Amino acid sequence: MLKSLFITLALLSTNILADKADILKGLNSYFSGVTEQDINSTPFQGLYEVILRKPALDVIYISEDGRYLAQGEVIDLQTRINLTQYRMSSLAKEILATTTDDEKIIYKADDEKYIINVFTDVDCPYCRKLHKDVDALNKLGVTMKYLAFPRTGVNTKSYYRSVAIWCADDPKQAMNRGMIQKGNPLVDCKNPIIDHLILAKKLNVTGTPFIFFENGDHIPGYVKPKSLLKEIKRSLAKYP
């Protein structure tokens, strides 16, 4: 069942086939930071796709004459692909690609088949629960790559505990200690914690653990290893 909410708003005059510049002029009255590169054609005749990056990542649609805006999901009934979700996932994948592995704490599977990126908080009970599953996930062929998301923000206890982990001589060992609520020396160094917080905001991360699959799909919260593997396979099989 399609659960979409469509809202129409008069944005511009009724000029026929307004170009991107005209559409942009109307959009910027409502949404800041939209550029011409954020406006794209779609397979849906008569609609342009608009990518919003502020205040949160989103995809909306606007009529080609620039008059009507629609918020909701577009689904291809022939392929059964949710085009809106697919676009959101591809955008998330692009954003995640701006990070490098040397910014992450990685638990690599010997027989790696899948990779997940996980925003974690060392003071989050469900993050600790997920961390206990690292060995089980590795045995299932899942490599886990941690990014930091201290939910209380910068200059808080959780933030400094994250800094101590990422700055440790052995970050994996420090993460293991932190996840069983053992302290690590509060050392400081050049670290990616603030960059991870900025990245999380761009990706609409709202809690922890927050798990991203390789295609940019995500699942919030804790999931048991075998169930998580099923979610990964289901997600990766959705798109051609």
C-alpha cells in the first residue's frame, strides 16, 4: 500500500515550462541552499526531482512549470522500485564515500561478504549490545566499520570518551574496553569525531546504533546478527 502524503503549493507564476533558474528562484523562497545541480529530471513525466540538503537530507518533486510541489514517494509499479527511497539511499552512499577507512574503527571479517558502517556511542546500551555481536557478524562475513556519534554532543563525557578511543594507540582495544564500560586514558589528538557528527547530521542520523549498508540503505537500532544479515541481503537485492 502506498503511504504517501502529497502537498501542493503555488510557488511561481503559471509560466509554461519554467527553466531551472526560474524554478530555483521560487524554491529558495521556501528552501535554502538549493542549487541548479539539485534539480533533476525524473522518469515521471512532468516532474523534476529536487534534492534538499538543509535542514535535513530529503527528496521532493516540483512540476515542470514550477507551480506545484509534491512531498511523498514515487514508485515504479512495473519494477516495484521506490524511486524516492532509491535516490535517498544513493545520496547517503555518496555522503558516506566522503569518509575514509583511516577515520573509522574497523572489525574486518576474514571472509568478507558485506560491509556495514555503524554510527555508535560508547555510552549507548544498544551499541554495547551490538558490539557484543561483532564476532558473530564477522563469522557471517560482515565487516563492521565504526563512526562516532556521541549523542550528547561536543564537549560532553561521551564525546571525550569517544576521543579517547579514537586517539588510543590501539583503537580497537580501546573500543572493546569502552563498550564494557571500562575507562580509557583521556588523551587527545587530531581526530574525526566532530567530522563524524557533521556527517551524521547530513545523513539524518537520529540515534545509535545507526547502521548503513553498502548501497546507502540504513536501519536504525539494534538487530540480532542473523536478522541483520537478512536485512542486508534484502536491501542489496532491492535495486538492479
